[in-house]
Amino acid sequence: MSERRSPRIQAVGTMKEMMAAYYIESKNAADNNQKVAWITSGGPVELLIAMDVIPIYPENHAAMCGVMHMGVELCEIAEQMGYSRDLCSYARTDIGSAVSGKGPLMGLPKPDFLVCCNNICGSVTKWYEVLARLFDVPLIFIDTPFIHDELTDNALSYVKGQMTHAIKQMELTTDQRAGESSGRPDDRRTPRLPGQRAPLAPVPESERGDVGLEQ
């Protein structure tokens, strides 16, 4: 009995084109008078987009390195620098890539500043401190309390203060106020409002296979 394969997702080709354009734009940011910020995956990326800063996610890049079977080599570079192999492999991969310039994209574009929000894990705090020293760039840190049960007014007020302070730091770093437009007629990174989202095309019954897609 032949092995049944799930149908190929048709959006893969388009996704690759979008990702290629995204990284090419980030590599050419300086030529276009734009800044690049590395940001943690749970960080408030909307603030960067509002200031026309290109966001780069080291975690995503580390995952790409793993898919391309480069993770072990890059982790070993970080380990040779003294970082324990017990540390997060994403962090070791990213540090190894930043130091060596190796990776699927020949390394990520150098950041103008870093944005670290510890709402995803505790490792990112020290990880981004390492990157700040390595690149000698500002580190904007957003501290978020762990919500054990329900959101409290104190926690909400604290995070609001953290966000307000982060915005002020970003404005000083970019020399631009949040929400100011770059004046470019075509801004592909401008997020759609909920009412502006493009409708999803229905998936034909013949193409659903066993992947559990629903309209």
C-alpha cells in the first residue's frame, strides 16, 4: 500500500517570495534611511511598525538555521565562547550566528537597537543583554509580570508604565515620534485593521485531504 501524502499547501511559494522580500528589505534598510530592530517574538512589534522600523526576529532566524542543519555548528560557536549547552538552543544559535556571520541569509542585518520583552521566557533577558554588548546598541527592555490567576489593576498599570517608557526610549533612539508617517505611498508592513482583513479563499473539498482544514 502506497503512502498517502497530504496535498502541498499552495501558499508556500507566495510565502517564500514574501519572506525573501522581507529579508532583502531589511538588508537594504540603511540605504533606504530606515532602522532595524531585533525584537523578541512576544514583543510589541506594533510600536516598531508605527515608527517605520523594520522588525527582525532572532528566534525565527534560529529556527531557519535548524531547518538548514546549521544549528549544531552555530551552537558550538557559542559554546566555545563559554555559553553552556544547557542554555536555550535558540539563544546559542543566534549568538553563534551573530558572532560568525553564518546562517541561511549570511547573517541577519545589524540592529540599530534591540527590543526585549520577557513575556515569553526568562532567557531572553540575558540573551539580549549579550546582543546589546556584542553590537554596542541600545537595549529597550519591557518587563511584564507573570499573571498567576486573573489580571489585576496593579499589573495592568505596571505594564502600561513599561510600554510608555519603552515608547519614549524608541522615540529617542529613532528621532521620530510614534505614529509619524514615513511619507512613502507604499508601505507593505502597515498592518490591516480587523475590518480590512482580506477574506480567506474557501478550500475545495478535493484539496483538503487529511490536514483538517475548515472553511
